[in-house]
Amino acid sequence: MSYKENWDMESVFPGGSDSQAFQDRLSEVKKSITSFSQELGNWELGEDSNDFSPLKNLLQHYEKISNALGEMGTFANGLVSADVKDQKALQILNAVANLRKDFSSQNIILNKKISALTEDQFNKLLEDDFFKPMHFPLEEIRKKEHDLLSTEEETIINNLSLDGLNGWGNMYNQLVASIQVPVTEDGETTYYSAGQFENKMNSEEDPNKREALLKIWEHTWEKKADLFSTTLNHLSGFRLSNYELHDYDDYMKVPLDYNRMDEETLNTMWDTITKNKAPIKKYFERKAKLIGVDQLGWLDVTTGVDVGDYTSKQYTYNEAAKFIIDNFESFSPKMSEMATRAFEEQWIEAEDRPGKRPGGYCSNLPESKQSRIFMTFAGSTSNVSTLAHELGHAFHGYVMRDLPLFNQRYAMNVAETASTFAELVVSNATIESASSEAEKINLLDEKISRSATFMMNIHARYIFERNFYDERQKGTVDSSRLKELMEEAQKEAFQENLRSYHPMFWATKLHFHITGVPFYNFPYTFGYFFSLGIYNRFLEDETVNEDNYIALLRDTASMTTEDLAQKHLNVDLRKPDFWQDALDTVHKDIEEFLNLTESYV
């Protein structure tokens, strides 16, 4: 089977950024929001009334509008991602953002009215089969009521966020689109987009050339460091002002509430990881010897290890597709079936070409009951892992597609569980089926380097964000200080075990500039080790199967993170035991890697 490397957006809205069908839908949804606003304004429930049919109609109307906005948003954002110079695509993305702003204002009113129900009314409401499945998200809305300002004040903040918070996020994306990285080879200079250069830099096999490319990368972004520091300062400044208006004493309240997790859980995770970094140091030392350097540099951590005559495998897109489909099949036929659909129906934009934004993501199409996956595929094993990762996200949305909308809104930490779980399925299968010792070493290294990324690279991001927000509360932080904070965080997280660092990482990494979710980084580490714990449970218990995994995924928006773990894994995430068990798996991988590579040093 031959799969196309470009996604199908024509089946969503034909005509690209000139799509008349998109413009028609935009007008329809605008009218629907007006109608919803009138319907919502007319709904008042008296203290003695128990007729919830108007609310049922409202929520059904709400779901239709939300799904339409999701469909349009994925389409418009996809066009911008695939061609950062498509100005019309940027315009229609902004048009969707405007509608989202209007609808969010109505959402504030809806939440206020749900919160105004008496306890007796709310209990009566939950006896209805329509509302019963929504017990947790509705209860969550009611609990958050005491954090809200008046409807008028919340609406003003929401409206200002379009040109405030989101405006600065758009500015960051436009700055990234303007990045052109010069590389001179054989007397000729070639300019790469950010996404293309990132692939080139990460796939370079020579450690000295990698280091040289990192310096070019740093220098290119440093030219616009002051502009990037402006976007970051204003993004965080908007959030901090918003928190102050709501009397939040701790800037971690919002990210923790968003991820439905306790601070104790987050602290236990990081504390346990910090106590388990010693084996990673041994791995770094061995890897340095294997690739021929005295000490690993920033890019060396994730570079491949080839011993003997073995060279890291390069995949065609079709080979990667078959590889993922086959390995998903070994764990979950349903995952494999969905992945097959994704390739056959062109859910994926993977072509390696100029003009694309860097990075990768998966976004749902709620009306089409599909997803769209964005990445740049250059053939590396890392690219295969990224593809599996994004398909894991797609599977998460796929198994929840029949649930009420409120029960589909899972947080980022558990979203990253599904994606990293899919990565584990693929990487463990490849290690088990390695045809030689050299290949097994290469694949083990790739898996351990991912563990190191979650334990150290993302820990550095978390440390940086905490330190940055601490200073930002006192005033703006200039680009020189941001570089210092970034390098200090990297040295702390990596425990001074690298010869080079990446001070401009705060600018080059999109995750620091995403507007929808504050502290976008720590959920990745949570998701990785939570999924590792889940995966180990499947290996240890033969009675556990794909249906148990799907049941867990379907519950991810219907309870707290701690309750989810307790219900499906019978573990307490506030205690170190679960995290230590997951980290012990990393230790075993490192021990096997050290034993296998002993004869090569």
C-alpha cells in the first residue's frame, strides 16, 4: 500500500484558504452563536422548578457550535501550519478566534447559570439519563464558580485576550515563520526554514558538525531575541494580571487545576525523578564514548548510537506506516485499525518541504469524527516515534468520539499519556524484534534518550518556567536574563553532565509560547511515566487488555488524575511508589544498554 504524505483538507472544506464552504460555515456558526445567546438569556430556572429540558436543549446547541468551531479551527490552523506564508489562512484562523471569543463569553454565562442551581436542583438534574454521564464536568463547573469574577468582568477579560494573550501568541508564530537559517556548504549558502533546519540539525551524524549547527541555530534566533522576549513577557504578563484579578496567590493554581492534579502529585513526581538521575549519568558517560566525544553536548543526548557496521535505519514514509500499523496490531487491533484509517484517508501532513512550521501536533475534527496530524517526516527513527506519538493522540480522541462533549475535554497530562503510550508500544516492539545486537543497542539508546528527555530536558523547562514566573511577577525579564535562566535550568536539570547547552531554547521551543495552556511542559513528563506505569501493568497482568486501556482513556475527562489512577491502576500518585516503579524500568533499560555496549568501548 502506498500512502500520500499530504493530508486531505479538501474533504473538510474544499478550496483551501479561499474556501467558500468555510466562509458559509463561518456565517452559519456566527448566527448560531447569536441564537444560542438569545436562548441562554431566556433560560431562567426558578427555585422550585425542576424542568431541565431547556438546559438539555442548550447543551445540545452548545455541543453543535463547539464541534463546528473545532472543525473550523483544525482546518484553519492546519493551513497555517502547512504554509506559514499563507496570509489568507491566517485571516480565517483569526476569524475562528473571533467566534471563539464570542462563544467563550456565552460559556461564562452558561457556567454561571449552571452554578446557580440549588443543591436539590442539581441532584435532581443528575437523575436524568442525559445529564448523569456529565456529573463530574458539571460538578467541576460548580466548584470553579467561587473563582470567577462577575459575568461582565469575565467577559471583558475574555474579549481582551483576543488581542492580548492570543495576539502575542500569533506574533510569536509570525516571528518563527520569518526565521531563515543560513548554511554554507561547498561555497554555497542555503536558507532553511525553522522546521527544516531542526530536522537537519537533529539528523546530523557528525558530533562536531552537530555542535556547529547548534551554534548557527542559536545565533539565528539570537538576532531576534528581544522580539521573542517581548512576546514571552507579554504572554506571561497577561496571565499574571488575570491571576491577580482573580486573587490567585500562586501562579501554579491554573495549570494544576487545568490538569486536574494535586500539587503534591507534581512535587512527588519531580522529587522521585531527581533522586533517580544517577543512572542517567552513567548512560551519558557510556554514550559519549560510543559516539567518540569526551562529554555529551546538547544535541548528542538524542542522537543515535551506531556500533560496529550498523547504521541507524532510515524509513520511507510507507515503511514507517506499515511498521506502526503492525506494531499497534500486536497490542491493540483497534489502535491498528484507526492508524490504518489515518494513513489511507490522509489524516497526516508529513511531507518534508520548505514553508512548514516546526514541530508536530494532532488536532481533532469533531464533526468529521477524524483527526489531522501535522509533522515533517525525514525518515529517522525519531520521526517514526513522533508519528506514533501523534497517532496515540488521535486514538484517544477516536475512542471518546461518542461521549458527551463535556466528557471529552481531557487535560493535557492525560492527553500525553495516550501519545507516549503509543510510542512505547512501537519502541518496545522494535527492541524485542531487533535482528542484531548492534540494532538492539541503537533502539535501546533511542528509548533511554527519550526517558532522559522527560527526566532532564523537560525538568529544565519546568525549572525555567518557575524561575521566570518568579522574576516576571516583579517586572519584565530581558532576553539576556532569559538566556541565563534557561542555561541555569538546563545545568540544574542535567546535573552539569553536558559540555554544551541551549540558552536560546526559551525562544526556539513553541511550548513556552502556547496561549491555550500555561506551563505546557510538565504534562509531558507526567504522561510519559504514567503511560510507562500503565504499559508495565499490561505486561505484568495477562488479564489486562486493550479494552481496559480504552476504558481508562474514556474516563480521562470524567475524574481527577488521582482518581483515574486509583480506579484503573489502584495506585496513589501522591506517593513515590508508582513513580519509582516506572523509573525502575528506565534503570533496567540502562543496565541492559551498559552490558550490551561493554565490548564496544
